[in-house]
Amino acid sequence: MSRPLWQRVAVPVVAILVVVVVAAAVIGVGVVRRAYPQTTGELSVPGLRGEVEIIRDERGIPHIYADTPEDLFRAQGYVAAQDRFFQMDLRRHIVSGRLSELVGEGGLETDKVIRTMGWRRVAEQELPMLSPTSRTYLQAYSAGVNSYLERQGGPSALGLEYVVLAQSAPGYQVEPWSEIDSLAWLKAMAWDLRGNYEDELARGLLVGQIPLNQLNSLYPDYPIDRHPPILGRDDWTPPAPQRGESQARGGTRGPAVVPEPGSTPDPADTPPMGQEGPGSTPTDDATHNWLAGGGVPAPVGEAPEQGSADAALLQASAAMAAVPELVGRGEGIGSNSWVVSGEHTTSGMPLLANDPHLAVTQPGVFTQVGLHCRVVSSSCPFDVAGFTFAGFPGVIIGHNADIAWGLTNLDPDVTDFYLEDVMDDRVRRGNEYVPMDVRTETIKVAGGEDVELTVRETVHGPLISDAMADVADLGQGAPLGGVQTSNDYAVSLAWTALHPGRTADAIFAMNQAANFEDFRDAARLFTVPAQNLIYADVEGNIGYQAPGQIPIRTSATHGTPPGYYPAPGWDRAYDWTGWVDFEDLPWTYNPPSGKIVAANQAVVRGTRPFLTTEYDKGYRSTRILELLENHLEEGPLSVEDMQQIQLDDRSAFAEVLTPYLLAAQLDGDFYTEAQDLLREWDFTSPAEGENSAAAAYFYAVYSHLLESVLDDELPPELGASGNSRSMLLVEELLASPDSPWWDDRRTPGVTESRDEVIRAAMINARLDLTKRISKDPSRWTWGELHQVAMEHQVLSGEDVPTLVERVFGQPARPVSGSSAMVNAMNWDASLGSFNVTSGPAMRMVVDLSDLDASTWVNQTGASGHPYHPHYTDQTQSWIDGETYPWPFTREAVVEAERHTLTLTPESDPGR
């Protein structure tokens, strides 16, 4: 699995051992319970105008009732702090670049990168852009959090984690919460859900390391004819091209002029102003090759540029990796969502399902809440329930009394890297070197000296290659063709989330939307992270909207899509020139099919507007469509049918690869008895049971296949993940038995064929499973290999004693599912393990005929406090595919009530 945050911010082991002793004493005397929330009786809270009820069900999920929105969000802040303040505090330290204040020197690399990007600075710019109403809600939420902090006192009464961290950060004091703390968390969402930055960096690094024809084949085109996009031709009509604008929005200029760094620019190197932006018309077939399914053409003329930029790109890649996983990242990060109209359901009203695929953590990414104005009116418009983030007011995914909505990652290309020709604190722009914006950041380090950080920004964005001091000199004399050169480029990052936006306004607007027009108006404000938004309402309508800031720019490499390779920052032709107009973004309302599936696949068939080429390759979305059709052949859909689809663990990719495995010629019963497992296999991946042994063998073979076919030629940090792109690539290679990828470069002097490599992978898989599980293949289980561990974001990892891990995390457990399937319990082949790296952060099904008949389940539990009854109480149901009733109406909430806390206005002592 990916390195836990602990391994980046490690408290010394000796301190942990002290904590083990302390924790035992703490638990023995019950001090651990000091941080548990009060859930019954009354509490006075300053600033409330009236009484607020907090009704919790048997899983501790709060439904909050108030008379004004200010009271409602003040109470939400109070409750969030009660349940998960350490998670909130950790998040704000990370996203503000202040992790070192909490954990010491281990947080420095993270802080350097985030300070360089300036997440909190952007949030500070966003606050005055928000509507006065939204700012009032954020202020009320912050006030509620701070009321709780004042009541609890010191850190030890806020969470057991502070007892541990006191060993490395003695004297740590919790600061009051602010509106900026909430807004900055949206940058964390956007960071982990950004577009193709990893692939863009990887391509830049691989140029010159592997032949270009092989590099191009690493990124196969989306299989549009086999895996349908979200919207078909009958659902949406793309905007007409503007005059002089190419279908590809670029890719026509050819190679950029490459200056000798620090040299005097030649005016002839840069086109005149007015001829520098997108707008050329393609003049050859190569420009459209990537659109027509022919793969990415070989870049022309960039060998010197890429060679000289290699070290700078490596430096940028290292900087990016220093930011810990926040909501989850990697190729498996995505989501399933779909909605069907009443013509397809037992009730005659829509059903909507959603399960975002994010990190597996303890506590989980989301928390559940209901926010209810006692009397819904224009002055108090909220009656909403769903999933949100501890630290942010409102509901991110869920439903109100009129509409329901779900989110999946649209995954547009919203990041670009620019090679910058830097001379001291100046950077080349066109015909001159211009000053960069330079600022100094002071990073405070618990138990250590302050660290000064110089941040430099170009017109494109911050110099991210400045952020890693330990590799700062790698760009000096970057090798080119085995010869040292004088080339030395820096790398800047352009990212939409570094432009202030109004996503907070969008969330509040969505929470109170009453119809599709309101919903689209809210989506207009949803800038980052760009999401697929699916919709249903109690009037029977369904819909879809793609929102977000999508940059318009020209490709820097002839014949490739925009943003495919890093661009030369000195050439203004490749700057971003604006955003795709909201009216040009895909949407649909009541499509003829009565079904919308948005599972990170391509949005539309064409390339207008240009969003990305890096979509998930559509195995999950196509399977969901197939399952919907299969169910509909038997009758209309129910809530239970939607839940069953969410748990589907059949692999479409396995159907393609397995015939090749069965055709392989293996010698001896020892190998053929493993192969025979596949003969009756139904391509599912249960944790145990009849098909589990076959699943274990299949994925072990697949892992070895990736190692021999791809990883033998890729740098270790760029190994194949095994997710949808790897699967599509293997599919294409199976049909090309003479592809050079089949040759295993680890065996010099021998040229392997496709069938030889497949045979070797099967032999190695048999040997591995014999060693790991049993000599008897019938005893193999997928669950023995494929397990999920709910690890605390800080207190987990190799250096943490087992006792501490047990206190704060959950042990590994077998799970069904796999990568690129509906039950997306993803694993990453490049990590050498089948353990789950990401999975459904929650599951929900909303029944628009009866909102109280909706169901939900979270990954962990409502509480963030170890040993609390609601710390882990939903996890086993989440693993088993079970869900819980989701009460919404006042009657249903009261019926499910287990505890009620009343918050009252603080009495005026002067009365």
C-alpha cells in the first residue's frame, strides 16, 4: 500500500514506546473518555439564537434541528469538533503547510511543497469572493467549533492523538478554527482529484528512456466503441467550433524553440504578440491522429528539450510525492454513480446510487449528518442529509427534500507543467527575462528551529522544482545523450485550484436546490475539483452536469493533445488563455434512455470541449450499464437491485485474458492443477468460496505479467498499477504478439514471445501462491492476498508498535472486489502487494419515491475517538456489502433516536 503519513512524519520510536505505557494507564483510569462527546442533556453554546436539537441514532449519526441557518451551522461545527476534531486539526495543518508545528521535522517536506503552492493563500483570496450569506455560514460553523474547543480546554481533552504527539511537540496548543481552515480543505480535495499530472510528468521523464513508439503505446486511446461514454449522441450536442479554432484546440505549432538557459533571447525565437495563442487550424493528418484512435504520435523535435528537462521533471515529481495522501490518489481513485428514471423502477420514481472510491483510512474520509431547519423557508432553507467532510459546513453528497445528487471525479486535465528558463530570480518570457514573484515563508518546527523557505512564482504558477532541497542541484548539467550539458530548467505548476473560486458557494446552493435549474446554477459555481454531477428529483426528473474550471490551451508538442507533455514556459503560445464556458460543458436532462452512468469514463464521444485524454478506461461504467440492462430484463429496479450492483465483482478484463491463460502449454500436474482453476471460473473475485482460488491465481498471474511486460522497461517509480489503463494496454498487446513490450529486458540475449511470457507468469504465480498460502490450490483464497486495513493517518506504519496501531487503527481483513470493477477495492501492482489502496469511501442509494427508504453506509464510523462505540461500528457492514436505513423525515429521525442533546443559548449574566 502507499506509504502512510506516519512514515513521513515519524515521531521517534522511543516516544511511541513511552506513549504505549501512558496509553495503558490512560485507558485504565478512563481518561481516554475525556474526549468523548456529550450526546444527552443540555449544553449552553455562546452565540446561539435559539435551542438546537442534536438527535443521534444507534450509530451516533447526528441530525441537527434549528430555527436559523446560523444556528444550524454553528451546531454542525460544534458536533464535528465533538466527533472528529483531531482529524480536522491534522487536515488544516497539512493544507496550510504547517504540519511541522504538529509533528516536528517529519512534516518539513510536506510543508515546503504546500507552502510553495500556497493553498492557504488561495483560500484567503477566495473568502471575500464568496457571497455574504456563505461567509455567514462559514463564520457560524467556525464559531461552533471554537465553542467546543473552549469548553474542552487543553489538547488532551480533544483526542488521544494529542497525548502521543505531545512526545514530539511538547507544549502544543490548539488554535481557534477559522473560515480559512474550512476553505483550505477544498484544496486538499482538488489536489488528490486533479487530472493527468502524474501521466504528464511520467511521459516527460520517459522520453529518451524507452523508444517513442513504445512510449506512445503506453497510453492507449479510450475504447469508445466498446465502453460507452456518459452521454450519447442523443443526450447532448457539443458546441460548434469558433472560427479559426481547431477541433483539438492545438497541437499544430510543432516544437518550441529551445533557448540555451541564461542566454540572451533572440527576437526571432518568439512569435509576435497576437500570433501566440490557440487558434491555428490543423494542416496535416498527424494532428488528428490521437483523436482518431491511432495512438499518440511520436513527439517531434523535443529530444533536446526533454533531455535537458529530465532532472527538473524528476525534481518536480519528488516534490509532488512529498504531499501525503489526503482523500486518496492514484489510478484507482474514482467513483461509481448512476441514476435511473421512474420508468425503470418498481416505485415509478428515480433511484440514484453513488460510491466514491477514495483512500481507506481510520477514521474515514467522510462523516454523515442531517441538517434540518425546523420550518423550511427562504430565511432558513436547509433540509438536507448526506456525507460531508469534518471541517466543512453543509453536505457534499446526499439529498434534500426535493433533489438528490451524487459526485464522481470528472478527472479533466487541470494541471500543466512548464519548463522555465530561470536566471537568478528572473524567468524568460518571450524576448526578455522578467522578475518572478518572490516571497519568504517561515515554517515553524515543533522541537526544532524555524525554517525559511523562498518561494518563486512565474505567470504559470509556483516553481514546484524549488520545493525539494535535497534534489535542488540535480538539474545542474543535465545529461543529454550521455554528455553533460549546460541546460538547467526549473518546472512550474499551473493548476486550476491555485486560482480563487467559489466552490463553497456551490455547495451551499446545491444543498438548498429545489429543481434542475437550481442545481445547474449551483454547478456554475463548482470550480474545483471538477466532478461529474448526477441528479434526480421527487418530480421524477434525472440529469447530469459537468462543471468546473477547464483551461483552454494549445498543445506544446506537435500532434498531441493539449497538456500531454510539459510546455516551454518562455513561449506565450502555450499559456492558458481562459476557461471553457459553462454553457459549453456537457449536460443532459431526462435523456431518452432514462439511465445515466458516470463512473469516470469518457464524458462524450468527441473532443469538444477538450477535457482530457486520461479518462478511466470504462470497465466499471460498461459493467454497470450491462447490469442495469440485465436487471431490467427481469423487471423494474428496486433499492435492493441498486445495492446488489454496487457489490458486483466480475472482471470484464478477466474474460479477455483468461482464454490466453487456458491456452498456455504447461508441463506437469503441479502447474496444470492451478491452471484448471480457471476453467470453470466465473470471473468474479470473492474473498472466499468456490471462485476465490481462481481469482487469487488469476491476479497473481496478472501481477507477474505486468512485471515482465511493462515494469522491466519502466523506472521503479513509474511501474504499472494494474488498473484500467494497464488492463487496456494488456488487451491491446494480446492482439499484438510481436510487440516489443513482450520481450523481457531482464533476460539479455533472449527475445521472449507473448506465449512464453504468459507461460512464465503462470509458473511464477503458481510458485508464489504455493509459498504464500498452500501447495494445494483448492485452499487458495483471494481474501488471503487481498485485504483492507483501516490505518490511522498518523499512528500507523512499520515504525509504530503493534499495540499503538491496534489502539488507533483496524487490523487487515479479507475483502472481495478488485481494481477496475464495480466493487472497486483497488490494489496497486507497482507496490508489490494486493492490499487495498483505495475503495468505496461510502455507499448510498437514494429512493426519490420515499426518502426514508434510502440507504447508506460509511467506511468506519461517526466517531474519531479510539475505543468509542462508533469509531469502527460501520466497517464490517461496509466490508460485507450491507447498508443501513437512512432516516430523513422528522418522524423517521425521531423513531431512530437513541440520544438527544439540546444546545441552548448562553444565558446573559446581566439579566
